[in-house]
Amino acid sequence: MASHPSVPFFSGAASVRRQWSEVSELIRQTASDGTFVSGRLVAELEEKVAQYTGARNAVACNNATDALALMLQAAGVGAGDEVIVPAYSFFATASCVVHVGAEPVFVDVDPQSYAMDPAAVRSVIGPRTRAILAVHLFHQTADIAVLREIADEHGLELFEDSAEAIGMRVGDRHAGLWGRAGVLSFFPTKTLGALGDAGMVLTDDDALAERVTRLRTLGHLAEQGPGSLAVGTESVCDEIQAAVLLTRLAVLDQDIQRRAELAAHYTRRLEALAPTVTTPVMAPAKETGDPVWYVYLIETDRRDELVEYLAAHQVGTEVYYPRPLTEQPCFRDLAGARHPVPVAAAAARRAVGLPLYADLTDEQVERVCDLIHTFHEGTR
């Protein structure tokens, strides 16, 4: 039997090699300057990301989890407040609410976008509801225009966990700018990824941006009165990560286009397996956004067996997400976790992400698709 090279779920090595001369020069300058955190490269990154997204302010942090908590804290969300979040998301979407002393209220998601279902959001709004925290997942935004309307109708704050959404726009607004603030993640696997970790808060609210800037360096004097202290954290961005991100930002649109080509390749090969395999689509929305393919997510009833089969043939996958947030032990006893979330539960059983990154080759996509066809055709 002919051997085949492995297809990792993610490989950042090729991207780094592709731009190593530019990255290494910026790192050399950083070493010469002797400033390793929150220096000129971080300031330049903030400026360039603000330009790219159209945000008035972009505040770099150590990671997107910190950015979420700092965003909420800077907005005054805290004890006694409820924040509506989707039940299908990364853990930090809900943990950031708990970290600021508020309570998450979980709602089910749309089966096509995997983002919070606006009807479900309406059904849980109560007297303690302070905010809606929308999440944009995989390749498209939530139905953000409708969520904006709901927030306005009920006098609520709208925030965005847009960690995966660099490059996603709805109308003339970038993800993260439909509400009071949003965040970006620069975790290595992201569409714009660092060599380590980094994150950012986006906002058009100058006062909130100033509070986040102070909170990311341990704290600031709160507005409530002289001497009262809002305790922040140490969450600054490294200059080396800024160097990598500045270099990769220059080719971001090119990488986004390549990801779109690879996603289309997957769909052409896998849509013939419907309905056994469900391929991703753009969900209907009040205002249609621009897709950016961060993750190519399929669903299949025999997901776990497929994952094992692909792993046996040296193909990496990632399960997004293995359980709804309502089933996380630390959340499941909360009052806000008692609402039924059948769509989220089904996705947790059936969904899996396939390899997708700008340096993936067409031949590697063919290899993955051939294996998925063989698995399903041999087990029907």
C-alpha cells in the first residue's frame, strides 16, 4: 500500500517560513530596541488593525480570553447582571462573564450559522439582562443586524466575541463593531495568527478603549469616586507577536482568498455525500455578511468514528465543540443553563473541523476528501 504524507489539522510552519525574512528583521529590531512588551510594534499593530477593520480603537492584549473579560469589565458589567451567550461556543465566551461577576444565560443556536438564535435571545430577556454577547463562528457572522435591533428594543448592551472573525464584514461594518465593543483572537490557528498568543479589543467607544487600556495593566482609578480602584490584570501584548502579526497582516486578504478556494474545493468534493455529510452554507440573515473561512466544519452522525478513521490515516481534525456550554460542570447548575439547547447538543455530537489554512495544498484537500468518501461509502 502506498504511503501518504500526513495532513495536520493546522500547520503554522509553512506560513512562518514564507515570511521569515520580514519577521526575523522585525524581531532583530525588537532585540536591539530592548522593549519586549507594549512597544512601538504593538502600537503599530493596533493602528494597522484599526485601519483594516475601520475601528476607532484597537487595544492589544495578551489573548482574546483576557480581551473578553476586560471589555465587559470596562463597560461596567458585573455582579447582579445577566449576559446572554450562545450554548455552542468556546469556553471563554461564558467564563469571561463569570470572571467579571455576572451570570451567563445560555441560548440555543441556529443550525446553519451555529450563532445564537435571535428568537431564543428574545425568549430569555429578563429584568437582570444587561447585555447580549454574540459569537461569530467558523466562516460567518451571527445575524448581527437582528441582534442589534433586539438590543436596542430592550435597552441592552451588545458585545461581540468576534475572536474568529478577522475580515468578516456585514454591510460596511467589520465584525466586532456592531455593538459597543468586540474582540479578536490571534491564537496561532486563527486566520491572522501569531507565533504564540495575542488578542485585541475593537471599539468605537473612546472612553471604553481608555478603560481597557488601563485595565490591561493592572488597574485604574474608577469613576465612581476618588480613591476607588478597579482591579485589572497584566495582559499586555509581546513585541515579538506584534512583529509576526504585522507581517502576516500584509498578506491577510491573500490568505483569506486562498482559504475560500480551499473551502470551495471541500464543498465540491463532499456535497455528493449529502445527507450523510452536511457541508457548511451561508445562513439567511437580515443583512448578509462576507464569509471568511476560518474553519471548514462538516456534520455527520458517525463523527467520532470518522475522526478515528482519519487519524489512523494521518489526517488531523478538531471537534468544535465536544459539549454545549450548558453541560460544562462549572455552568450546568446555573439558572441560565436550564433552557433546552437541542441544536447545540446535536452539533456537539456531529460536528468536526477539517484541515484548513492558507498553506494547505489542493492535493491535501483531495486526500482528506478521498478518505471521507471511502469511510462513508464503505460503511453505508
